[in-house]
Amino acid sequence: EIVTEAQKYLGIRYVAGGASPSGFDCSGFVYYVLKQMGYSVSRTPAGQFSIGTTVSKENLKVGDIVFFAGTYTSGISHVGIYAGNGQFIHSPNSRSTVSYSDLTSGYWANHYYGARRMA
């Protein structure tokens, strides 16, 4: 259900500080999607990492929230929603829109920090 909700916003532009369909930053996107599903969560990646239960990378399920560190600042600095098959949905940066990225190799695999399950 979380991924189905997230997919509604594919193609929405990145806006720094954005937390609505007029534009999202990474944590604003996750915040908005989870809010639509009835979850009350923090607006920051670090705050979002403090809720739910910890999930190992090997046990990721569709809808888990995935976190990344050291992407533009130290510590937890990026967040997205696991969509299955090694892919996640997120609002990557000002040069992009809400889209899928690969969690299993390259940049995002190198910055992977952990995951949390909301339900």
C-alpha cells in the first residue's frame, strides 16, 4: 500500500523543503506518503529513522523505508521507500523528479545506512 501511494507522485519535481505534491525533497516525500497512509512521522531523515522497527538489508520488504548516510552531509542524509527487486522510490535532488533508483549497486548501495518497517 505504501508503494502504491508513492507511485502516484512519480515525476513530481524536487523542491528543497517541499512536502506536498507541488514539490518534494527526500524526507518531505516520505513524510507525505506516510501521512496519507495514516502514519505520524518526523519531517527529517534522522527523525524518520527513529520510528518503526529495524530491518536488515537482506529482509527488506516492499514499503520499508530505506535510509542513506553521507550523501550531501554527514550522518543520515537521504531517505526513500523500498519498491522491491532492489529498487526504491525517492525524490533524489534538484536535478530530478520522484523516481526509482537501484539500491543494489553504485552510489546508493555505497551510501546505504539502514531500513525501518512502519507496519
